[in-house]
Amino acid sequence: MATETIAALATPPGVGGVGIVRISGARVSSIAEAVLGKVPCPRQATFATFRDSHGHFIDQGIALFFPAPASFTGEDVLELQGHGGPVVMDLLLQGCLDLGARVARPGEFSERAFLNGKLDLAQAEAVADLIESSTALAVRLAGRSLQGVFSRRVDDLIERLVRMRTYIEATLDFPDDELDLAADLGISEDLRAMIDETREVMGFARQGQVIREGLAVVIAGPPNAGKSSLLNALSGQDAAIVTPIPGTTRDLLRLDIQVDGLPIRIVDTAGLRHSEDPIEREGVRRARGEIDRADLVLWVFDATQSADQPARESLPEQIPVTRVRNKIDLQGLLPGIAALEAGPQISLSAKTGAGLDLLRVHLRDRAGLGGSTEGAFVARRRHLDALRLGLDHLESAQRALSQGAGVELVADDLLQAQQTFGEITGRFTSEDLLGRIFSTFCIGK
């Protein structure tokens, strides 16, 4: 239990109609007495005059008091809601600091909520994800994680592992009654079911990660293929200059857009070709750097010209590529999508918009959102890494079981899987991990 009292501005800096100072810790009651003249009734909005440590008037507003343990942090919490001028808020915060509080670190309120058992680690991270959500779908998925949907799936896996470990490790304590694990169909079936469930949870978590972080898409291809026109069509704005002159785009142009609820970080690049122009050569170099970091490359080429400038020959093998056959309106062709040996190809016209709906559906499919997101929840890369590592341990235990390996090997793999899953919710964690996680939160949360 933390002993220091912390305080911070809980609303964004700047001028606003309302600003909130939040205080949490053992000195909340004494600070309330000094600032308000009394401790407000619990969980009731109280109109009050706010004064500094010398009794000087600062502001008038609403005070809310949440006594421990029925508060966000599990400690006494006081919220002072005043007029949102930056000077007013600074004076109010400084008054609290003069009375014994200190400035909260980023995420320290949420960290205390975790340490005091009000939230698990996945739920605490969901608080930050909810604040940072860029789409309505991201808000829904962060809300599901905050309500414990993700945590319950992980906790269920952990409880099943505990039961299996208890059964298996009993043979280590009573070697005379050693079980034949390979012949125990119940253990084998339970282990297979846990592997299947872990894969299902990973699928939902992967959806949540993409919705949280967005899909990194790079538009690439030869000059004058219509790359900038495609960027404008997808974004719904004239973000890029479009001319019939090849090589118009020299530098990178980045946009954050939404496609049916999917956030996409899209980059328009210079046409990939050999050039003696040092500026254009630098643009090509930067384009290839973006391609190396992309989740997907849209290789755009002109439908009126030869398509023998394909993506795969000039792009990294590990990067997924979708060929976009642009300018079909110039040849009177119909939009469509085809599965070619080199990969998917979409025929469209960025100018008229024909076929853009096919591209939008394709982008959602590439992000793993082609089906329902009903069971999905917001997730982070560390969650996926933990699920993958836990799955590796479960599959290792399954192999050891099928090969008739010693009980110790199976039990050790199950223990490692349990501890790895526990890192997601904070059952097993370290101070270093907590520091890295909560340092990314905003101050006052």
C-alpha cells in the first residue's frame, strides 16, 4: 500500500470550461479540510470554495470525495472540479502540493489501482487504450478489456493449468503411484483443448492489436501509376498533389485514415525507378525504408501499360503485397479482385472510385477483421508475445506427453505456461515491467 499522497491535473492542459485536479492517498482528508474547509460527504457532488494553503481564494467549483476502498485507486480520492483556466489549475494543484501531496508520475493512479487490487494489469492498460482510441470500434474493444473480458479468458486458462499441474505433480510426491501420463486420455484431451483455446484467444487478441495500433500500409509502384490518386481516394481528401508528370511525389506523405472502423497508417511514396536526380533518388530510398516496415504494400500499376513491373521481384519477401491495377476506366474494364499466383490483385479506378469498395474489404481481411469482431478485445504486443510463448510451452508439453517423457518435463512446461499467461494480468510480474507499462500513461490517470 502506497503511503505518499499524489496529485495531478486529470484534464488536458490548456483553456477549458472545466478542469479537474485529482488527489489520492492518506492525506486526502487533511487536504480537503484545508482547501474546502471540510471533508465532503462521500460520493456526493458538493459545491465549495477552493482556497490555497494560506486560506486565499482560488476558485469555486465541485468537490467529489471517494473514501477507501471504494475508489478508483482503492485509497481515499478527492476530485476538485473548477474552471479550466491553466493558471487556476496550477494554483489549485500547487495548493495541494503545499499541503503534503506530490506530483503523480504518469499512470500512477492506475498503477495504484492495480497494486490495490481494483484492476488487473490488462484492465489497467485498457484504461489508457480507451483514452487513446481513434475509432468507435477501438472504444468498444477497449471497453470489453476494461470490463474484464480478456482477463477472464486468460484466468480461465491459468485455472485449468493449475488443476492439471496439481494432478500431474502429485505423481512427483508419490512416485510409487506414478501415473502413465501418455495413457491418460483426460490429460491429453484437456491439454489439446487448452491449446485450441489459446489459439482462439490469440486470434481475438490479434484483432484487438490491429484495431488499437492500426495497419501500416505503404502505397508503392512505378511513377505515374496513380499512387497519389489512390491515397486521395482512400482518405477522401486532396492530401497529395496529382499531376500527369511522372515523379511528382518526391517525399513521403503520411496519413492516418479509417476504413470501416479500421485505423490505417498509410504512406504514399515516390515512384520506384532509377533516377539521376538526387532529390528523387532520396525519395526512392525513403520509400524502400517505409516498405521494409509495412504490414502491407499496395503495389499500384497502370492498367494501360505492361504489368511486368511486379511487386514481389523488387520488394522484401516477408512483406505481404497486393497488386492494384489502376486506371481501368481508361480501358472500359470492370472492377474486380483476382487470386493470382503472385498474390491478390484488385482492378479499380482511383479517379472514378470504381472498385474502391473491394480494396476496403480487402484491407479489413488483411487485418484479420473480415469476420465478426464480437469476441475481440483490445490487446497489446506484449499480450500477443505472452500468448505465443505460453502456446509454445503448451505444445512442448503436448509433445513430451505423446513421447512418453518424464513427468518433470511436462510439469515444467505447464508451470512456464502458467507464469507466462500470468504476466498478462499481473499475477506474475516484475517492477521493471510495471514501470515500462505505466510510464506510457498520461499524467493524472
